[in-house]
Amino acid sequence: MGEERTNGIWGTPLFRVLRWVPVIFMVVTMLWGYYVFVVQICLFEMDSLWGKSFTLVIYHLSFIFFFWAHFKTMITYCKPVPPEFKIPQDIVHKIKTTESDEEISEILQKFTHSRKLTLEMRSIKNQIRYCEICWIIKPDRCHHCNICGRCFLKKDHHCPWVNNCIAFDNYKFFVLFVNYAFTYCFLVTCLALPYFIQAWNEEIRTLGQHQIMSGFFVVVIWLILVTPLYATHLYLVRMNRSTVEFSYPPIFTTGPDKKGFSLGIFDNIAEVFGRDKRKWAFPIFSSLGDGITFPTRYSRLRSTNEECSPISANVDP
């Protein structure tokens, strides 16, 4: 269930190698930026020892958290769909040879009922969702990635900058990665601005000043690119929606509902970051749930109605 499947060009060895190009490009760029800021600005341009020390401490804290979150997002293995969701070959054959959507729906209903699978979401045909590549019943919020070649629990998107799918197991790490990327770029932009202006005003510039100017332009470009991404995922976390669900609202038995998984702002944040606020800032796993079943506002409503329903009592005469 966890193996990658070859899907045309996506599964070729050449493409698997090329997938690392964006990662290498970003790491090399950041390491070059590290040299420019630490060596050319902090060590060569700053005069105050106190200013150097304070700037280096703040910079390295931002740099470490940024790369820590990036590394965890990249290396985290997103666990596969559990084996009980695998469709047996005999049922696969029935689905392939059946032309009626109603019959397919009945086959899927019987199979999921026999496995006691809990499913809230439905396909656009109002059927139980299944993958025709992996041949599994899709748990709620599960989607297939053509690049990785398999289905992911609570898939958000495939990120080229970490060469990994962003899904249930590493989504918190990705949000922190984007957060610390924004913080890092914003911090460096503010700290390097006076030295960029100084180098810009020089008629004859040294090699170090050219590097400062180039590095400043690069970090500003990164800041411009990461800001809308950061804002988008802040919104998605607040609404408890994935990138897939932002584009295609989840469909339930009652129909499409983009707010179907919304539980309130704090509970939505807790779904990703957990309830222990001491762990929120660190790229360590603390998300709630198992990635297979998720509370919805419908299940919350049913629970509330059951708790509020009157309890009948037998009164002896």
C-alpha cells in the first residue's frame, strides 16, 4: 500500500532525479544568503560588537527554525492508507465489468459495510469515493497524488520545494516551514536594508557590496513569493480546509459543503497543531486524530442533539 506506482513520466528515474532540483536550488540559495548576511554584513559591515552579537543570535534562531521545519517537512514519511481500505481483486473485477453507477454504488456500500468503514464524504456521483489507480476506498479527505503515485491521508498538495506530498503527517511541519520562511525573509530584509542602501549609493562598489545588493534582491523576491502562500495557509488552518478542499469543496451525503470540517477557530487550529500550545512553535508532530476519520460539523450537531434529547423515565405508580 505504501509503495510508489509508476504513472507515465512521473515514475521515470530521470523525473525522480529532477524532482530534487528545486530542493537543491533553494538550499544552495539559502546557504549563499547565509554567507552574505553573516560574513559580509554582520562581520564586515557592522561596527558595534553588541549589534553584531544581537543580530547574529536573532538571525540564527530564525535560520535554524526555518531549516528545521523544512527538513522535517521533507523527510517525514506520510503513512499509507490502512490495508482494510484495500479493495479485493474480485470486487475490483465487479466494478470494472459493471456499467451501471447504481450497481457500483451498491457494491461499494456492501464492501464498506462489511469492513465497518466510517465515511462521511462522497464523490460527485454521490458514491463512496474510491481510487481507480490504487484500488482503495478513499478515507475522508484522502486524495491521489499523480507525482508520488499513491493516495495520501488528508492530502493538501505536492510541494516541489521539499519533494514530498503535504498531507496529514507533515502538514503542521509545512505550515511552520512557510511561517518561518516568511519570518526569515522579512527579518533579513529589514536588517539588510540599511546596508543595501549604503552599497547602492556607492559609486565604486567592492565585491562584498555587490553580494549584499544581490542577496537583498534575492531575499525580497523570496519574500514576495512566500507572503501569499503564508497568508493562504493561515486562512486554510483557520477554516480547517486543505488546498484540495479550497479548490473543490468536500461533498457529503447532504451535498457539497466547503465548511463541512469547520469546528470553530480554536478547534480548527487544534486539528493541525494539537491542544498543547507549548508544541505549536516546534516542528514535532502534535496534530489531532489518525488521518482516517475527522469530526465534521454534522457529527458535532448529531452529538449535541443526542446529548440534549430528553431521557425517558419509567415512573412506578
